Amino acid sequence: MLTVEGLNAWYGQAQALFDVSLSVGEGELVVIQGLNGAGKSTLLQSLIGIGPRAQGRITWQNQPIQTWPAHRRARAGLGFVAEDRRLFTALSVKENLWIAASSGSSAQATPAQRFDRVMALFPQLHTMLQRPASQMSGGEQQMLALARTLMTGPRLLLLDEPCEGIAPVLVAAMRDALLQLAREGVAMLVAEQNNILARHAQRVLVLTSGRMDGAA
Ligand code: ATP
């Protein structure tokens, strides 16, 4: 489904990724672990096309996509949730979701069906549809960021620390929602340090100073 071969990335002269290779199969949950600064965010950003200068081969459903801009990768079914969430904080929960629906990949479901599915997955959001995103807790914002990406109908989710720094009750809700999505066949590549999804993953990869340990 997704294959990465020999990926290198640089911030100016400083190299952040060294010859990284990995793959994510259909419906697989793959976790990337590594210390702060290991390159997890850089890797995910490079895959969606918003990272620093990069070289290497990224293949998505048998097509080389490394030259594609981010919006084309998103339309092709890659969904990214950044660590800093990147919500429209002045807009309501509902508005954040519907804006995303218009940029969705060509999909099996209509935007209305995706909205219903997202509400079923995150009932917490249903009670705050009119609330501005700025008035949500960090964990609620994290849910909204994931829900917004789901509105685009991704086939592979790239998640940067989805359960980091949020209240324990919301960590459990987030974990359960992600595992439910995995059961429904959504593939995931998740960067995390806190072992919440790693114990459910098909594979756990470790990034050390920009290099992948062992075989991908
Ligand atoms: P964290 O868990 O702290 O987010 P990470 O594993 O995601 O860490 P990255 O954020 O990808 O790691 O950082 C990898 C390397 O690239 C680090 O050495 C970091 O200092 C550097 N780096 C990250 N972003 C930038 C940037 N915008 N400009 C310059 N260097 C950067």
C-alpha cells in the first residue's frame, strides 16, 4: 500500500532522515517510536509532502508520489494529523468538519455519511458541534483534528503523537476510536512515544537519530 525506500531529508545543511525505508500494508497499524528529535515528525511530514527537502522513493498504491504536492497526496487517500492539530480555532466544530469534507478524496461514502460515521466514532464531539474550536480542551481538539481528517475519507492515516498530552479519559476514547478504525480497515502509521497504540500494532519500528533500526 505505502512503501518508502531510501528516504533522506534535510533542514538546510542538517540531515534529519538517513536512508529510511518502511512499508505499511493494507489495513495495517504500524507504530514508529523514537526519542524527541529522532525524526518521527519529519518522516510523517515527508510522506504527506509538507516536510523539508527530501530525496527518496515513496510509493502509494503502486504509484511514485514523491513529487506530488500535499493536496494531491491527500486526495489520493493519505490523511495526516499533525502534532499541533492545525485547526481553524475561530470556527465551530461543525464548520471545521464540513470544510474538510469539501477537500476529500474521491470516496465510497458521501460527506453526510462520513459525518455520521465520525459522530458515531466521537460522540463527545456531537455535544459540542456549535462550539468554537478555541474553546475545546487539548484532547477534544485532538479528536476534532482526527475527525476532520476522517472527513476526507483517507485510506491511510499518518498520525503524529495522537494520544500525547491529553487527559487520560480522552486518551482512552482516542485509542478506542483508532482501534475501531483499524478494525474497519483503515491503515495507520503512527508516531508515538507513549506506547498506547504500540501494544496493538502489527509492527513497531524504531527511529534513532534519523535512522530506522532493523528491517522495516
Ligand atoms: P518530537 O517527538 O520531539 O517531535 P521527532 O522524532 O518528531 O521529535 P523531528 O521533529 O522530526 O523529531 O526532528 C528531527 C530533527 O530535525 C531534530 O534534530 C530537529 O531538531 C530537526 N528539526 C525539526 N524541525 C526542524 C526545523 N523546522 N528546522 C530545523 N530543524 C528541524
